Amino acid sequence: MPRFTARRSLSMTPAMRDRLAQLVSKQPRDVTEADLIREAIRQYLDEQEDLIGSRKHFQKSLRERVDQLETTLAFQLNVLIHLMASDEAHLRDAIIAAKHDGETLLAQMKAVRELKE
């Protein structure tokens, strides 16, 4: 178990104190107010996208990288599809068509992803 050596004090309203006491009373015996406060701070920090090292920051950067790779892969697959469907002399046309179709495909993939969220 980690050692909690950094100390902080905080002030809260009586209503906040009462709500915290209610939450503690519904927890197992070994959960303290300090445990709940630490967990609340931990969750808050993890949700900060701009804070390097937070889960949200990692998720955001990973999502951006996956989106970038998905765009590249969709384009390359479309080039291959168009090349297989046409003759090699039409490489320029195949790349242009793949670019157009790839944007459509990515828009459709984004719409599906948003439906899942």
C-alpha cells in the first residue's frame, strides 16, 4: 500500500461535511473520509486532459494517434482497391479516387464510433 506522506488541509461547508459523512457511513468499515477525499482528487486529476500523465491525457493522445493511423490505412487500402480494379496506367486517377472514397469511409467510421459513445 502506498505511503501517504504529503499532507494538505482543506475547508468545506457544513453541507459538504455532512454529505461526506453520509458517504463514509455507506462504505465498508475500513474506508475513511481521507480515503474518499483521496479518491475524489484522484478521479479529478485523471479527468484532466491537459495534465500530462493523467488518464484523459493518455486516452486523448492515443485516440488522436489511432485516428491518424486509421486515416492513413483507409487511404492506402482505397489506393490498393482502385489499383486492383483498374490498370496500372491509371495510378494517378486511382490515388485521387481513393482519397475521395477514403474521406467518405472515414466519415462513415466516425459516425459509427459516435453512435457507440
